[in-house]
Amino acid sequence: MAKQENADVKIVQLAALLHDVDDIKLSPDTYVTKKNAVDFMTINKIDGKRIEAVCKIIDEVSFAGTDSVVPDTIEGKCVQDADRLDAIGAIGIARTFAYGGSRGRKIYDPEIKSKMGMNKEEYRNNQDSTSINHFYEKLLLLKDMMNTTEGKKLAEHRQVVMQEFLNEFMLEWEGKM
């Protein structure tokens, strides 16, 4: 029987709360130093060992195309799964179009093909894409990138929701419904 790891819940909570405050897309000036996260934890008297663990998770959690990493701690795996679960399913669909709209991204253009197998740099620089392409370039890949048993289970249903949405979208786009 495999040994079950016990997660440090405080690290999971802090990393889940703070993983986006120094995200490269949202806060490029603090991404490297994790200044926002470190300042928050320091003010709240979090010990240095936990601050270091949380910052490591922040570095590992984000999708980076073919350069994505699997965290080496159970805490990192839990936070990465939670972050990916937020990106898929019904709420993930809503987030995709809200984000795309805020960036002036087209909903769909059949002339713009999905770019598969991108590395971190290609993924971050992929500005000429569409919200529908985002499903194929990232979101539909996440189910198979889950780390935990519960993450895999939850991702299964959310994958079905996204696939059904995309099937319906294409039927309507092509005037078949």
C-alpha cells in the first residue's frame, strides 16, 4: 500500500489564496520576487519555511504548455488541481469568454487555427487566437494533467460539460441548430 502524504493545510490555503497575486499576466513587476505574496505573509506573521513553500507552489501552479511542471509536494499538487478545476467546466467556460472579451479576443474565427503543443513562451505570446481555440490549446488538456484522485474525478465531469458546449457551439455556428 502506498504511503499517504499529509498536506500542510496552512500552506495549501495560503498558496490557493495568493497564487494569482503575483501572476505574470496580472502583476509582471512582482512575478519574479513574489513581492505581493511575501508582503502579505510577512505582515500576517507566517514563518519563513511556509513562505518559501508557498512561493515555490506559486512558481509551479500555472499552466505553461508543454513546459508545465508537476509540483513535487502534495500541497502544490492540491493547489495546482484547484487552479485547473477553476479553469474548466461551466465556470471555466464563463471565465474564458469574460477574459477573452476583456482582451478584445474574438469568440471564434474558423480561419484562425488552434496551436497545439505550445511551450511556455509560445503559449504566453499566443496573442492571435480565439476564445474557442483556448479550449483546445489549454482547457481540454487539463483533465489529463490532474495530480490527485479527487482532482481527476471532478475534472471528468467538467470535461464533459466543456465538450458538450463546444459541440453545441459548432452546431449553431454552422447553422445546423
